[in-house]
Amino acid sequence: MSTANIKKLAHLKLVGENGNAFAILARARGALKETGREDWQEIWTRFNAEATSGDYDHLLRTCMEWFECDSEDADDFDRIFPNKEEA
């Protein structure tokens, strides 16, 4: 399964929620489980491995790749974590 397919079926709210990495991972797991897919645990395993393979910024970027996030999430992410070359 590609991440594009997951993005269409699971929504993950990032803005206005607890920003702790473990809280984000818990919401992501819950969102996948709520899809009712039989393979949600397999998808979770792949997502979790990727999301936790880097730093906090990597976790957020992975969430935005794999999930449908609020439209303001990407704008807020770029505002909060500007490109280091631009900062």
C-alpha cells in the first residue's frame, strides 16, 4: 500500500493538539485503527518505523506525508520550523 492511499482514508489533527511526539504517535495509531481496515496494524508498523527513524521534525513531516492533515498544518509547520537556510 502506498502512502497516497492512506492519506485518503485517515485524518490526523496536528494543530491545536498536544505536540508531544508520543501523543502524536498515539493519535496516528488511533486514526489508522478507526479506518476499520483489516491491515491497519501492518500500516501502523510501517508508519511507526518511518516516523520514529529521525528527529521531531521528521516525525511531523512523516505525519503530513501519510495522513490527511488540517490544511493549516503545512503552513504552520513551515512558519514554526523555517528552512534553516532562510532563517
